[in-house]
Amino acid sequence: MNADLIAWLEYMERDKGIDRQILLEVIESSLLSAAKKSLGPARELEVSINPKTGEIKAFSTLIVAEKVTNPHDEISLEEARGIQPDVKAGDEVRKEVTPKNFGRIAAQAARNQVIQKVREAEKDVVLAEFKERVGELVTGVIRRKEGGNVFLELGRTEGLLPQREQSPFEEYRLGARLRAMVLEAREQARGPQVILSRSHPNFVRRLFELEVPEIDEGVVEIKGIVREAGYRTKIAVFSTVDKVDSVGACVGLRGSRVKNIVRELGGEKIDIVPWSPDPEQFIINSLGPAKLKQVILNEETRTAEVVVDEDQLSLAIGKKGQNVRLSSRLTDWKLEILREGDVMRGLRAAKQSLSSLPGLDAEIAQKLVEAGYTDLEGIAIAEVSDLAEIEGMDEETAREIITAAKKSKQEE
């Protein structure tokens, strides 16, 4: 039995990843329960297992007495001195009380309890492992599908790819190997549950980290990534080394790197854009390949009006608004795409409206419009100092214009 126990301990430690000391503690606890049943009410009973030989022994700590009145708690002075020669009455002596065939009997009696506790220990090991791997890529084999969910075999446990974390156009065949990102690891009544994702933006991030050595080396940084799984991903990259082209590094020679990622994503479109600390330039980059005429930023509302030619409008907006929607999320600016013709007509109308103010000529009206003052309401609530900053305008003229705008608003 001892050899079998040692072999089992080695197997559990090697293949299941459970520390031998934990296993010994579990078994000792289980054997102690069995020993109490076998030996009866022995005082301070304990069980120990030799971790090298697997030998099992039971011990009881007894009180030395000149005359034994309670054999479960006491030991005679004569017998005690056979264990410890200098012992006196009233001392305590640790005596081996291992019954005959205790190893076989106790192990059999404790078998189910040991198995249960080992299973619990194994679950804890698996849960701890995958909690540390949240955000990492794993590869598993598809074993079953239930109610739209896909279950992958991940070695010692099973991974769940919920329908909400799947890419909408992918097919999942039983027996196929599949790569996914660990989204969460949590404890359930039936054991650890590992939640996987193939729709999360960071799934694409991890694929780029695998394919592009420059990212792993820190030469190229991923500054942002947004995604509508199955349709399109936008990723902003930046090079920390002047001589390295961040976009080129991610694309690879003849597109080899990005093609591998697109293939993994089932043909999903990927836009790789250079990140810029300048919001205007970053917006221009993010809306590519559309060509922009002008970007007008409003820092307070964090909105940007993007002016494009008629033939670039659909390209800037994208199919079902996808390009501008993803660009807004990537840049963290609310983007509004405007036709240049509509903008020019609006500016001409604003200029004509402002020119009707007394004492306001066409030249000053043009400068006001260019500075963003396109209606009477905006001028009426403006500060004198703000208008005075416009080229060709002093504080006196600014005050007169504001007064005229307020009067015109009152007459409306």
C-alpha cells in the first residue's frame, strides 16, 4: 500500500499540479477520522505519513499515571518509561497506537473523503491558474455546443465561449482547434468556470502581440483598439523609435502579419492607423482612407466637425456609419461628418445674416464667421475680450457689435 501511496502522490503532484504537502495534509485528516473509528476515544490522537516511504502511523498523547484508571487517557509509569526512561507521573508521553493493518483499513475507510478533498484541491489549482491567465490567449478543442454556447477542452478543465463573446460570422466545428482569450475565471458549484472570448477588442490586441515582435519588444505600442466583431477593427499604433514605421511593422512584409490576423478573425477588416498626440491629426488618420478638407474641434464639448468633399462622404461615414462610429470611439471625440458644399452654404448664410447688423461690414462679418461666430445668439452672449482678439477688431468695435446683436435678438 505504501508504494501505491507514494506513486499516487507523485502522479497527483506531477500531472494534476497539486502540492504534495497539501495532499499529505488532506490524507492525514481523512485517516485521522478513520483512526478514531478504529481505535475509539484515544487521547489527542494524530496520524502522520512519511512523505518518502508512505508509512502511516497513529499516535496518542497519554498522561503518565502510577495507577491507570482510564486506559484511553492514561499510561502506566512502567510502560511510559519503556518509551521515555526519565518520565515521571503526571508527564505526557507520545505513544504509537497504530492498529494492525491500519494502512489498508484506514485508507479504504477514508477513500471517498480523500477523493472529494483532492478534487476540491484540484479545482482550486485550476481556478488559481486561469485567474492569473485572464487576458491571455489559450487554445482548446471544441468538444460540444449547447444553446449557442461553445465548450472547449483546455487540458484539466473546460472553457466556455458564450454566444455573446463569439464573432457573428464564425462557424465552430466539433473537434476543431480554436484560439480564444481568457475573459474571466470564476468558481461555480460544479467547479471552476473559464469564460472565453473571441469578440473582445483585446483578443485582436493579443493576436498583434503574437504576430508583431516589435510590439513585444516595446518598439511599437498599441495606443488604442476598438472593434465591431466580425465586421471591422481599428487599431492605433505608435513607434517609440523614429526609424521604425509602426503601421508597416504591424502590416508586415507584403501584408503577411496582418493577413494572418485577418485569417484568424475569419476575414474581418482591420484598419491600422498611426496614433498622434495632436487630436486633429489623429482624427484625420483614424478616418482614413477618406480625404478630409477640414477638422473643426470644440474642446469644451469634445466634438469635431469633419468637412469632406461630396465624393468622400460615404467613405468617411462607412457602411452603416461604421467608419465614423469606430473612429469616434478610437479618438474619444464625437465626430460629425459634413459636406463641404453644405458647410459653405451655411457660412454664406451666416455671413449674410451678420452683415445685416448696423455698422457691420462684409469684411468683419467674414472674420466673425471664420472665428466660429455664425449667429446673433452666439455674438450676443460673447465676451468683449473674446471678440477683441479677432484680427482687425478692437474692444470698442466688439462692444458695439455685441450691443447690436442683443438689440436685434430683442426685436425678433
